[in-house]
Amino acid sequence: MTRRIAVLGAGHVGPVIARVAIAAGYEVAIAASGDPERIALVTQVLIPGAEPRWAADAVDGADVVVLAIPIHRFPAFDPALVAGKVVVDVMNYWPPVDGVVGLFEDHRDGSSELVQDRLARSAIVKTLNHLGYHELEDDRRPAGSPDRRALGVAGDDPGAVDVVAEIVERIGYDAVRLGSLRAGRLLEPGGPVFGVALPGPEFELAVGAEAALETRSST
Ligand SMILES: NC(=O)c1ccc[n+]([C@@H]2O[C@H](COP(=O)([O-])OP(=O)(O)OC[C@H]3O[C@@H](n4cnc5c(N)ncnc54)[C@H](OP(=O)(O)O)[C@@H]3O)[C@@H](O)[C@H]2O)c1
């Protein structure tokens, strides 16, 4: 069972993920790209209870790592840092914001597949990327609420998908498993559920048969 989460990225979405994770009962360490002193104040004010750390220290001892950095910074990210970890990829490739990033210009694969190729010793799970950081906090609902929103959870390692789906459920969303990291392309910008708030059954319809074949988590 996941107890401790490391959030890499202390910009817009990282602190919100950290905050909702703490509210769900997880221990959270958060890191930016450098000295944790630089995020100490923002952590104290915006994410009470989170521990600001160097990235390596945050990852060390974490059960799950959330990668919430701008994707144009990813090519310089050290894969060894997260080797052996379940990594939640919340990054989106959006050239108007990120600029053109060569690594992600191979459109035969989804961005998370390309992340998995580079982080070969980690288990990548794509989720939390297809809603805005402000919604992530506001749209949470207790399990069973009629207006509880669904989030897609895509990965190739079923155990890692289970681990991340449980986090998604605990923070306040229905987890819809998509069956493969490749199917995670449905969660990307321009896909059928990007930026769209849908309850589980409608979410499954929107992503089509691929998701509908999977069992929706009901923890
Ligand atoms: N904004 C949203 O609503 C939203 C929602 C879902 C998904 N996303 C995706 O989430 C990602 C982050 O978005 P954002 O809007 O939060 O970006 P942002 O505000 O630009 O976040 C930048 C943060 O990432 C940190 N960072 C960069 N490289 C790092 C590294 N190697 N290790 C640890 N931290 C590192 C930066 O640290 P330094 O300051 O030290 O460089 C900074 O704290 C993007 O890929 C975006 O597409 C965003």
C-alpha cells in the first residue's frame, strides 16, 4: 500500500497534487530542480505538511513518484533518479507552451510511451494530465457521489496501474483503467477526454471500447 509520494515539480500542478495527496492521507515530499531552500516558503504556505527535499531525497523512500515537470525539461531528466519506481507521468507535450521538443516529435507513440522508453527501469503510469491544476482540487468528490469525475489511468504494468488507480480513487476520482500506456494517447491534448469533466460511464464511452473493456476501480 502506498504511504509516501514524491512530487517532482513545484510549479503549477505539482503543489496541487501534493496538497490533494496530503488531504488523502499520504506523506508527501516535493522537489524542484535544485536546492529545497528555494521552495521551503512556498511549501510551508501552499502545501502545509509536505516536506521540501532535493529530488533524490524526495524519491528515496517514496513508494510512488509523480513527474510534474515541464516536458521540455524531461530530456535532461536523469533516468537513474527514478529507477525501480512507479512513476506517474502527468506531463503533456504542448509545443505552443513547451516549444518543439525533438524527443516528443515522433507522433507514432504517445508522450508517455516515449517517457517509458527513456525511463526504462521505471513503471510509467499516465494520469492526472488531462485536467487543469485548479480543477484537480475543486472537482474531488467522495466515492459514490453522483457527480464524481473519472480520470483515466494508463500503463503497461498492471501492478503499477493498480497502485496509481488506488491513489486516484483516494484523492477523490473514479479511476478508469485504459489497459496500456499506448491507450494513454486518448488522455493527451486533442484526445476525447482532455479537459472534459465526465463521470465514469461517460468517460468510458468517450474513450471507447478500449477503456470500456477494462474494469473500473471500485475501491
Ligand atoms: N498546469 C496544469 O494545469 C497542468 C495540468 C496537468 C498536467 N500538466 C503538465 O504538468 C507538467 C508541469 O506543468 P506546470 O504547469 O506545473 O509547469 P511549471 O509551473 O512550469 O513547473 C515547473 C516546475 O518543474 C520543476 N522542474 C523542472 N525540472 C525539474 C527536475 N528535473 N526535477 C524536479 N523538478 C523540476 C521546476 O523547478 P525549478 O524552478 O527549480 O526549475 C518547477 O518547480 C507539464 O508537463 C504540464 O503539461 C499541467
